[in-house]
Amino acid sequence: MRSAIWRLRRVAEELPQSVLFCCDHNAVRSPMAEGIMKKFYGIDVYVQSAGIRNDLEIDGFAIAVCDELGVELSRHRSRSFEEMEKLGDQLSSFDLVVALTPASRAKAEDLTRYYHLPLEYWPITDPSGSGETRDTRLEAYRGSRDEIVRQLTARWGEPSTS
């Protein structure tokens, strides 16, 4: 019991104060990661997401599969790195940037080259365009969602109860 309590404290101490998830359009993977992290770790960490571009609206399949976990994404508004900074979320104010796509990793590396800012790369599968039917598309999106869940819990432990 004592070691379990120590592990929970250790995991909580490892949570950064702020995390930025990024992907290509901020319409599927990074909003899912943002929403799931908020659900899992609550107010212990400030979480945002951004894309290289914000030319797409939040994906309906991403909304549906996150809703299965009790994660609300329907009000998410896509934003780019540039728009994020205009709104006052300076990249340098985050403790950690997590890139979910190769292109967003390259962009984040470029943007963080002048900061001492940790950058992690979690290669999450792109579910968009997968599957022929609604059910097979949902399965693809669930797969990506579950990859995010596995990455989060491997990095920061089991979710807190919220």
C-alpha cells in the first residue's frame, strides 16, 4: 500500500504545469489529446492544443469517440500556432510540447529552437480517411484515441478520479 501511495505522489509530481499538444490541423489528434488529458488529470495541469494550420473544424468522429470516454470536444475551435500566440498563449510559457505528427514535430522543433523547452514526439496514427463504413471509421478513430490514452497513462500514470 505504501509503495502505491508513493507511486501516485511521484506520478503527480512529474505532471508538468502546462502541456501543448500539436498536430497538423488541430482537428483530430491534438484536440483528442487535450480533452483526454484534461479529463484524466483535471486541474493539475494547464492543457492546450494547436496545429500547423487551423483550416479544418473539429472532426465529428473525434467528437464521437471522445464522447464515449465522457470527453466533450464539440465546442473545440481549431487554432494554429500563430493564432495561439496571438491569443496570448506564448509557446515559451509551456513546460512541455507534445507533437503527434511528423510535420508538427518539425514545426515545433523550429519554433522551440530558441527556448529550453522539452519536446516529445508521440506518433499517433491518423484515422482520417480510414474505413469504408461509419463503423470502420469509428474503429479507426477509437484506435487513435486509445493510442493517446496509452501514451498519457504510460507517461503520467492512471487518471485521477474526476
